[in-house]
Amino acid sequence: MLTGFWRDTGSLNTTASVGFYDLTTLQNTDGTALLSYTVTDQDIVTQIQYHFLEPATGSSWTGSEQFTLADITNSIQKRRDQLLADTGCVVTRTSGIPLASSQGEIFLSEHIINIRRLAFENSFGVITPLLPSDILAQRNYSSAGIYTPGDVYSYSSASARPTEVILVPPSSQAGTLDMVTVNTGTALDPTIGVLLGIPDDYTLAVKWGAMADLLAKDGPARDPIRSAYCERRYQLAVELTKIAPVVVNAEINGVSLDTDSLTNMDAYNPTWQTTTGEPNSVASIRTLVALAPCPDSVYSILFDVVCKAPIPSGDTEFVQIGLEQLDPLMDYAKHLAAFKMGGEEFKATFKGAQNFFNAALSYNERLTSMNQNILTLMAQSTADVEDRPSRVPGGLGAMQGQPISGGSSTLDQSPAEPEAG
């Protein structure tokens, strides 16, 4: 998370007339899944039980009366969905949503947090990306035509009911909608084990956030100092997740593809999804990629990605890091293990944790010195948020000069996080 340390190459085969692809199925030449989701709610429950010095079962609660399995499950689910809302780290594409002729509004699933893209496909198979807008801009652009059925070109929610999106103008013909959204995750149940549905490396945010909530509740479990520490770790993980790289490079037949954001691809080449040919451009939002023009045949596309590191399955396997990184890694491992003790014993490990953060920062500086365009390469999968932000700081609170924001918890005894570099 701190360095985008493990990078590998995987391949996928395109399908004719299919423009979007999910990279969670990407595999390298050894058949290893590079971006698949494997962490379950049982894994997070087990980690939390270890941190709280409780019997680690993962699927049940046999420990003290400070917590229950329901408490932990609810906290994990809450923070998993909060992470999705805070970062948009997982996007879902849904196509074939029916739209009737003259229909000017659609109601969304209650699971949708944010719309990242909306496109309309008419009865002739022509797909048109729709522009996000609001009633003021739409009225000023065409006040007479926003209610008259025609060729739909934009959508808005500012004057709509909750979970509703208004199309402008209402479509004059029937068709379907193609959506890319950020959604809440599935319901969790540690008694059977449910995938969290987020990249494995981002799950540390869920753990720290859940523990912040659990240690902040009233009763014997209340521990405001460690709760604030956990909240700070969650906030750090959120900032890292926002900028976490995925796709570094893509190529077809040995030729690198031009890279862009999906917002730019729609703006400058709005017919890319209905134009077929050999792809020469790729846009990515996290693990979802779009190829333009839409493939007209089967092509093998190589993707260089930042992926999860291989975890040793036995004591005879190697940890895949350099020797200079072993000591900082052990320092941080001791810091994590000492959390259960709290107090001065935990505080005594903060210097070791700082060694770990410093080692990560030093690695980033060395990597940047050897690769002058590394920041641009690593930012490709989050470029869409730069072109169309998923949120604006302050929001409606800025109307009265009162930004609606909550500062992250700080503790003098907490190790300092690395700078943005």
C-alpha cells in the first residue's frame, strides 16, 4: 500500500464487440491470479480477535463479554462500505437496464453509492455517453427542450428524489442504459465466510476502522486512546487507497496502448464503444478497463499491474523482499503484535513502526530517482477521479462557509505517517 511494491504482468483475451474488462480475472504466465479478491470477513474477525487478545476462531465468539460476533460483524460491514464510499476503490459495470420511450427518470438500486459513468444504447445499438449535469445547466443550455423527448445527452440528480436520476431530455426511443457505479458490498456473515469484495491489500483499512468503532463504544470495551489510534490508521489507509495504482502499462502485439481516463475517452471519442477494430487505447478505473476502439476480434492484451505480493505458504518458502527490508518489516510486525498490550508496552514499539514508514518512503524515493515518469504511470488507474472528482471538499456545507468535514484523530504517541512522496 505504501509503495505499490509488487508488480507483475498478466494477460487476457478480448471478446469481439466487448469493450469493458474486469482485471480481477487477470493471471500471469504461472496461472497466478494477480488481482483476485480472497480476504473474507472471517479473516478480518480473526485479526481483530488477535489484536484484542481474544480466542481467535474467526467464525464465532468465545471470548470476553466486551464484544460479540454481531458487534464485530456490524463494524466490519460498516467500515467496508464506508471505505467504498470514501475511495471508490471498486467499480461495477451494469448494462442492459431497460429504458422506455419518453421515460425521463430512472430509480437506482439502494446499493449504488455513486455513478461514475452513464451511457444510453438506442434500438440501433448506438451507445452514447451521457454528461453529468444539473437542472440549472440543462435549463440554461436548452430551457425549451429539457422536457420534450429527444436524443438524451445528460443526466442529473440535484433536483431529483433520493435514488432517482433525471435524464435530459427524456429519450424519444426505447433503449437500455449502461452504468459504471460504486456500490455497497454484500452482507457479511463470518459463520460461513463471505468475501469482503475489495482488493486484499486495502482490507487493512476495514480492520483498523472496525477496531476504532469497537473500542469507542460505551462499556468495558471503551478505550479512547487506542480507538483514536485505530481511526488514524484507517484515515491513512483511506488516503493510500485513493491513490493506489493498478494498471501501469498495457500492450497489444508488442505495442504499448495509449492510456487515458474513461471520462476523457468518452469526451474526445464518444463513439468508441460502437466503433470496432484493433484497440489502440485503454482507459482504466481501478480494476475495470475499457478498450478503444471496441475489439473486433480476439486479441491478447498484456497488462503490467501493481498486485498483491505472494504470501509464503510454508516455512521453507522465501519472503519476496530485499534483505534491507527485513528489519523494518519485523519492526512493524512487532508493533502490530504489541497492540494487544496497549499502554507503555505498545508505545515502546512506535519507533519500530516509524522505521517501517521511513523504509517505505526511502524505497519510493529510490524508485522515483530511477524512473522519471513513475508518478504518471502509477496514477493511470485513478486518473478518472482527477478528471471527474467523486466528491468536492466542503460540499453543501461550503454554502454557509462551514465545511462539513471531520478531522482525523491524532495522538502524540502515534508514529508519524510518511509524507505524500
